[in-house]
Amino acid sequence: MATSKETAAFILGELGSDGRFSVKPMFGEYAIYADGKTVGFICDNQLLLKIMSESADLDALCERAQAYPGSKDYYLVPEDLIAGDHKLPKLMLRMAEALPMPKVKKKRVKG
């Protein structure tokens, strides 16, 4: 089941309007970025965040789930944490700080 644009917009809106968060559509789902770094995905209208030491605070609050069959596990963030937890954006920004910058892809030269 593909994620709706409304769900992606809702999650993005709950994270704040300071421009530090963004989403990009990918195969009917969305990647979610904090400061330009991928911190998780929105799949099947649910927020999934990477499991890493910076996101360990979610361990007691979230189930673990796969983004798609065969993927590694992610934290499945419940809606009440998205809408009601003002700590979530800060946690996601901490995650982004620990992640490396994405590699710049070289443009293909046609020839």
C-alpha cells in the first residue's frame, strides 16, 4: 500500500516548519530527511526511523518493523509520538548529526 501525500504532509507538519525536515517520494513511499540526511522512511502511512544509538530513546516507546519485506528493522513510531511528542524533532536532528553526508552522485555524460 502506497503512502498518501496527506500522511507525508501531516508528518512533515508535525516536525516543524523551520525547513530542517523534508521528504522525497520513492517508489510510492517517502524517505524522510533531517538536515539533508536520511533518518527514516514513511511506508504504508507509518513513520519508520533508523535504529541507532542516537535514537535509542525510542526503544521503549516503539515496536520494531521492516520498511518492506526483507529490510532491516526500524522503529515504528506511533501516531501519538508524531503528533504529541515535541522531543521527536530534536531526536531526529541528533540522528542526522551522527550520520555521514550523502555521497554526491556524478552526472552521467552522454556520449
